[in-house]
Amino acid sequence: KLYLAFACNDSNLDKLHVDAMGRDDKVWNDDCVELFLMPDENGKIYYHIVSNSAGITADSKNGMEPEAKKSTDDGEEKPKKQKMKPKTKMKGKKGALDFGWNPEIEVSASKGDNQWFVEMSVPLDAFGIKPAPESYCRVNFTREQFDDPAKSAVLSTWAPLNGRFHQPKAFGKLVFK
């Protein structure tokens, strides 16, 4: 299993933003922590698990798809270079994020003095990982903090990203020993 613990400093625990109330609800719009995991360098899929300060969780399997084909002058389609881009369309459309992926996650959330905590465990086989010494996967650990509902969230990330969190090729490495 993969065990994670997040400790989030926050001096306004009574103002934590929590709207999501059920699994796969829009937890990412709350004060939350997130795990992103890409099992291999092929970059064809990556996984996203989000938990808010109440322990409500959303999880999805996110695909990567080749860019669109390019038409030639004679009307035939020829494939462009197979540069991959994330599928970002929402549920119910072609290229959807797969919110039907629901691994057996154990999550617990609690509050302390000026901190809130999320602990989670996820079976590695839910990601298709069979760790061997020195093998690795790509990961990122993030946080969204909503101090002021009238403003955008404060975003924190473990891997150095530029912009949004969904950049699996820029995730850091988790090496198995």
C-alpha cells in the first residue's frame, strides 16, 4: 500500500471551505490535498485522488490521448507526431476523466491546533504498480487553500510546476527501495 499523511497549516480552521459531501463530488473546489500518480514513463494514464478537510474524496483515472490527425492535400489523414496531451473533458463526453475508477482508499481527516490533517492509504495495485527495487513512478502532492472565498485558491505543489496541477510529465519521482 501507499501511505500518505498531509499536515496543512491554517490559522482559520473555522473558515475552511467544504462544499463537497459525497465521493467524486467536486472536492477540488474545497480546501483540499491531492495526490497525482503516473505509474510509468509512457504517460498514457495518470491517477488523481483529492481529499478535503472533511475526508470526502474524489478519485479519477485520467487518460492521455494523441493530438488530432492532420489532413494532407489529397484528403487522407496522416498522423502527426504522437505528442501526448491530457484528456481534460468532463464526465459523459468523449475523452472523459474516468470517475468510475474507485480504488479501495482509506481516508481519515482531523483538525488540530492551527492545522488540519489527511491520512490516506491506497493499494499500489490500484495503480497497476508492482514495485521492484529502484523502480519508480511519477507523483505530485498538492494543496488548494481558500482563505478568502472572493479570491482564487492559494496553490501549493511538491513538484515544480508552471500553472495547473495536471502536468504528469513534470511530476517528481517516487523511487521504490
